Amino acid sequence: MSENLKVPTMASMMAEDKKPEVLFWVGCAGSFDDRAKKITKAFVKILNNIGVDFAVLGTEESCTGDPAKRAGNEFLFQMQAATNIEVLNAYEIKKIVTTCPHCFNTIKNEYPALGGNYEVMHHTQFLKKLLDEGKLKVEGGQFKGKRITFHDPCYLGRANGEYEAPRELLRKLDVELVEMKSCKSRGLCCGAGGAQMFKDAEPGNKEVNIHRTEEALETKPEAIAAGCPFCNTMMTDGVKNKEKQDSIKVYDVVEMIAEAGDL
């Protein structure tokens, strides 16, 4: 994190006998992947600028166990989940926001059976709530009038039925939102889910992310918007495969808001 971003940890807040309004669950991608770190920073920048009272777990945060579970290693998943739930419950966490739909889905839907019950929000849902409450102002800025297509992350869309929050934020940016032929409940996976991100492609005629990128390019977009660090990587790789990386950028919705409003 750059020096001008304030990112308090739960441990430091507890030491001062304070409790944040919300815990920001950063996730493995947002912590370690250089591209995803930019998404993390954009979100923190917005939280700082509008004065949201939040904290992170820092070194106490571990992988949610999503890749292990999707790859079939239930034992490892339960070990990882139990460790995280113990930390979260010790801090009496009630509300969690995350920029990763995989973390969002796992903590929201898998953790309750293991003793971890929290209100969990994806960052686009959280930002839309701040927008509705009048705490966040979103302006078109550099994206005003630009043709943008939005790729629905599987674990935000089809798995949790959230299609409108990211689109509502994009509309507030005054973009020309163009939908792919496979969108919303008929959305197509970027190819990274189910732990596929971490293994080589299986034999076939075409990789999933190339097929999905082709659908995005059919809309003739000036940029592609995503709401998941894995999707961002897969779509960026697809755009590079088509040699369009100089003309078409892949953004997370939160990056667009941070850049547009110069927040």
C-alpha cells in the first residue's frame, strides 16, 4: 500500500479498544497478485476518502479455502475455514466486504455451517449502498459516453443472483453499457472458477477465456468492466491473445469509480 492510504488492522484497532463498522476481506489475489493489488488500492482509496470506518485482518487473514474446496479437497477447505472463523469470531466480526466474489461466496454461503455467521457484501453491493445513502458521489469523468461491456463473475451473478449492483455503478459513470450475448443469468464463465485458474487447460479447440473475450469484443467496447480479480486476469489474457491490449483495457468497476471521480 502506498503511504497516503490508511489501512488499519483489526489487531491495532482492538489495542485502542475500537471496533470498525466493516471488515475488508482482501483475499489472496488482492494481497499478492500485482494486478489485483491495484483493485485493492482503488477500493481503499474510496473508503478513505469518504470516511468509511473499516479494518483488515492483515497477516491474520488466510485463504478462505475456495480453491481447495472447488478442487475437491474438502479436508483442506475445512481446516482453512476453521482457522479463519476462529479469528473472525474472536474479533466479533459482524460485517464483511470483499472485492473477490470467490471469497464473498465462500464466507457468505459455506462458513455458516462451520460456525461463521456474518453479513457479507461484494464491493459493488457495498458501493451501491453507499451511493444510495448519499455517502458516495459517482461522476462520469473519463468514462462518460464510453462503450463498456460488463462481464458477470460466476460467484456474484449466477451463484448469488447479483447482477444490478455493478451495472448501477457503471450507469452512474454515464457510460454506454452494452451487454454481451451471454450475460446476467446466462453469463459465461471466464474460465478461472472451480480452481481452474491454477491448472493447465485441458485438451480442446479453444480456451474458455478466449471464447468469452470474443463475446466481449463482439460488442465493440472501448473497455471491459469486471468485478473479480480472477475474471480480470482471464479477460486481460484474452485481450492480449487478440492483440487488442493497447486499445481495450480491462478494469474492475471500483477502479473506474476511483479514476472517474479522481477520488
